[in-house]
Amino acid sequence: MSYDITLALSGGTPTYTWSVVPGSPALPDGLVLTPSTGNISGTPTTTGTRLTEFKLQDSKGDSVQKVLSITVNIAPTPLTILTNSLPSGSINQPYAVALSPTGGTTPYTWGLKAGSSPLPSGLTLSNNGIISGTPTVTKTATHTFTLTDATSLTVEKALQLAIRATPLSIMTTSLPQGTANQSYSATLAATGGTGAYTWGLAGGSPALPTGLTLNPSTGAISGIPTGTSSTNYTFTVTDQTPPTPQTATRTLQLIIGGAPPDLIITTNSSLPSGMVTQSYNNVTLTSTGGTGTKTWDISSGSLPIGLNLSSSGVIAGTPTTPGTSSPTFRVRDSGTPQDTTTKSLSITINLPSAPNITTTSLPAGSFNVAYNQTVSVTGGVGSLVWGVTSGSLPPGLDLNASNGNISGTPTSAGSFSFALRVTDQIPQSDQQNFTIAINASTPPSITSPSSLQAGTVNQPYPNTQLTATGGTQPYFWSVNPALPNGLTFNPSSGVISGTPLSGSNGNSLHEFTVTDSTMPINQQGRKKLSLTVIANVTPVTITTTSLPNGTVGQSYNAPELTASGGTSPYNWSRNNGSPLPQGLRLSASGSITGTPTTAGTTSTTFGVQDSTIPNQQSATKSLSITISAESSPLTITTRSLPDGRRNQPYADTLEASGGLPPYTWSVTPPLPTGLTLAPTTGELSGTPTTTSNIRHDFTVRDSANQTNTRELRLRIRNTSDDD
């Protein structure tokens, strides 16, 4: 940066002459002194401090000298926003990005320029330049960000931020082949988007094969196809992205074939190997072709001793003898005639690995305090035998030769080294060296609390102090596994505190450990305590207010029972065996189905239980179902309609019989302009304003959901027409 300053003077007789005293340090590099004015100017090229002695002489020859300090600092860099672009985000997905500054003087303060487009709903900008949150809307906009340093210098930059909906796509890439006149089931799958999906067939796509349907809510294709086909269908899925839902399509081929192909065993000729005395991983034999259920057995040879084959083709068990077997497996289908095929498969059973001692060290004990510790081992065959091969156990302790347990009451303090060997039945063996330190003092033990108080999600947990006695203080605390999310355990004080967070509800068992300061080997005490965190949920209630009536001998259809509150899913039942009308049944999902066999009104007390952990909630409610006696078929008895005249009042009433009243009426195509059909009474009325002479389909529906349709001609003539 440029430098410019003029030295000041007083007294003397003009004119004056300025100079740097010979031998004095020169001015900083890049600066020069003007002798006639005393001005120092230029652009310094090096940093540092110079002590330069200046001389001032007037016109009479009088002079004066003075040492002055000039310091050259590093020039500050300009204040700049380095961020040139913002990553795009997705709706309802966490977003976080930090804006990057440079130059100026810290600390910095960030903001949005007045009048700039606000950030998308759900996002905020902090003073330290972090954009974070979970956006709740899709939006693409340019925002002007401001950066202010400690000297109030401000710069700004416009950056575009795009929040997009998660792309919606159909994941299913192929449909399983079906067989004519056999049950078919497949479910389409999608990913991305927002909210619930709605499935359908695209415009122009052919309809599914006769007998198959597509569930618009689940994407399930099911039914029994009645013929063969091989057709491409274009499926659509639509989400609920605001403000404009997304739609994805995919064309998939659906083949409905004829008779199934020949039955073939597809399992590789070599089956996975196994180990003696170790459970054989359930291996399932596979086949293709055939019809219906497949049944497996062995037609010749045998499996290794200890293994069995189920009729469903699963090989399982625990082999007891090494070797290789090659039995011939047979599979039969359930077709008529039955298809059968065989294949020889080999299976090898190996000896397991030698025993391996996995314990690497043993905990310290205390003088005259009971000690119990088991040395762990993996591998080996059959029963194992343990022994001490060198050194000796602490006095008072013994080794169990059959299970590797070291137990007893130490009678001497000190450090004792020894070697243990374990041998299996082959025999194979492993050896490990150990040292047990026996301390002279009593180890610490956790004395309180005896149980932990239950907590509630999003409510502060009462501070709980764990206490211990014995050993040598100070104590150090730990817990395993970690406490539920939101709770902490202080390792120095042994205090549990915090607020359980959402999702942490349930029962959990924790082992608390206190470690003392005994030297040279710390001693420990342990205690297991159960902690319950209760979900903060609303009570469960049954929201269904009434159930539809039914008719003897007719299938009963009612909406599923509904509930609110608590934690879904719900489980439904009849409280204390409360009865339903004969012929009806209640599923666990709340569906009432069946065909009633007896007329009458039944009051049923329904019970619902939610899935709240650990304490499930329940509710009951009594609802009545009226079953009417079997009715005659629903029939429209009106045979014809009287003619009407344009611009003159018209009135007539349709009549029906049978079924289960009350009735509901409808008509297609629409009536002439000016006429209406009362849906509850079947009355045709109004003043027609146009002539008409067409046939209409009148439909009546009863309360049991039966329908009957009759075609009737309705003629509206001009007022001037002759009768």
C-alpha cells in the first residue's frame, strides 16, 4: 500500500533542507525523502521497523537531528465472500452448508440483504454464516447474502439456492411370470417423492389381463388370469409433492403362460460343506418348473449322520462324523399328472478347528473375597479338558477341569503367573499364559440405587446419583451399553442426567461399573440396572361411531374399525368374548366380514390395543349391528314414464320393491335441462326447458348395497305439439 507523510518543523530561517544522517539506517525499501519539503512517500516493499535519524538545516546553516521510527505492516486482504454457489437440497431432508469468508477483520457477521428473497421455509441463516434446517417446500430463488467485518465494512453476493422434491421413480424392473388359471400376485415398488403413492395404468396402456387387478393404494397386482398373454403395460405412480405432485412411469412386460415347464433341480452339484459338532446352516434345495407345491426326499444314498432333509427341501442338523456323501435327491410337484426328477448332490463334513483360548487376561481379585472367572475358548471337538501346565494359581483358587472356571477365596495377596492348556477329544490343544493379582483391600461395590426411576420422552430425567463403598477412592464410573439417547452418565460423579429424546422409549438393561484407585491394580464393582423410558403419547380411543346394518344370507361389508392416539399398529378383539352376529368374524386389523345367518340386533364390545413400548394402551367401545331377515330381490317396478312438455311443470315418482330400504336413486345420462331426480325419494320434478326423446338408465341401491337398473324413455315435447 502507498505511504505518504510530511515531517513537521518549527523555528529556524527558511529555506530548509532535509536529509538522512550518514550512517543512520536507511528508509524502508520503496520509500524516498524529498529534501526540500521533508515529504516521505512511496510504496514499501518489505515489512519491519526502521529507526532512521533525520537532519534539518535552515538557510543560516543551523541544523537539528532526530531519530524517528517507521513501521511497515502486512497489508490486510480485501473482505470477500468466497462461496460461489450453493448445493441444492431436497424437501423434508436435513440441509446444512457454511458460507466461506476471507479478508477484512474478524469477527464476521452474516445476514440477508434487505429486500432479498427469504430462505425457503424451514431454513435459517446464523450469524456465523451457516445455512441449516429441514426445508418444507420446493423453491428455487436467488438470495443476496451480506458479510460485515469488525470494522463495519460490508460486502454482498447473490447466490441461487434450489430446494427440489426427491425424484419419484418406479423401482420394479420386471414382473414375475404367471400361469393361466392360477393365482397371481406381485407388488410394484417406488422410491422418492413425498407422501403416499397412487398407482395406475397410463393413458393408452392396455388393460391388465382378464382376472387381474391393480390396487391403486398398494401397487399390488393380483387375481387369477383366465388366459395366456404377453403384453407391455405402462404403469404410473403419483406422489403428494406440494404444490404439484410428481408422476413416474415405467413399462413392464407381464407374461401369462400356459402349462408349466418340466421340473428341474437347479441346486449346484456340490452343497456347502459343514463341520463336525457344529450346526449346519439351513441349506434349501431349489428347483424350477413343475406345478404347485414341491415335495423333497432322498431316493438313494443318505446324508451325513446328524443331518436331515425336510419335505420342503431344507437340509439341517448337526453332523457328527467327517466325510463326503453323495445322496440322490428327488423332488415331486403337486400337478396332475405328477412331475418327478432326481439329482445326485455331494456334501462334505470337515473336522472343526482346534480349540482356541480367547480370554487374554484375568481380572484382579481381593484377599479373602470370593473369586469366580471362566476362561473362554472357541473351536475344538467334543468335551474339553483344562489343566495348569506351569506356575500355580493363587492359594485358595482352583481350576475346574471340565469348563475352565477359576474360583475360590484367595488366602494370600500378591501376583501369581501360570499357564493354562485346553485339550479336545481329537486331541487338539491350545495354551495361554495368565497372571492374577490378588489385592489386599476389599473391592468396591455399588450400593445404590437399587432400581432406576422411569423416564419420559422429552421430559427432564431426575438427576440420579450412583454410590459405592469399599476399595480406594476416588472412583471412576462407566456404563455399558450407553444410556438411551439424550441421557448422560458422568464418569467422575456417577450422576445420570439429561432429557430422553424421541425414539428412546423402551426398556433397556445397563451394567454400571465403578473402578477404584487401588495400586498397582485397580479394582472394580459392577451392578446391572434396568431403565424404562416411556413414550409421551396420547391415550388410544376408538373413533368408529356406528356400524352398518346387514341382511341374512348376504355378504356383510363394513369399513375397518378405526382408532386414534397411542402408537400404531393397533390390534383389535372382542372384549371378553363379546359376541358378533352369527356368521360374522372380526380380524386383528379391525375388519368385520362374513355372511350373517340370524336376524336381530347384537351389541358387541370391541377392544383395541396399541403398540406403545413398554406399556401398551387399550380402549373399549360397544357398537350395535342390526341384521334384517333375508329380503326379496331389489326391483324397479316403474315400467314407463309419462311424457312432459317444454316449459311446463313435470312430476312423477319412480318406485321399487324388495331389497333392504331405504333406497338411493341415480340416473345416466343426465335428465333434460330443468328436471332433477331426488336421490332419496325417486321423485322426478321440475320444468324442462328443452325437448328430449332419449332413454335413461335409472339405478336404485338399497342399504345392503344391492342395485337394480331399468332403462326408461323420457319424452319432453314442444308445448305446441299435438297429443
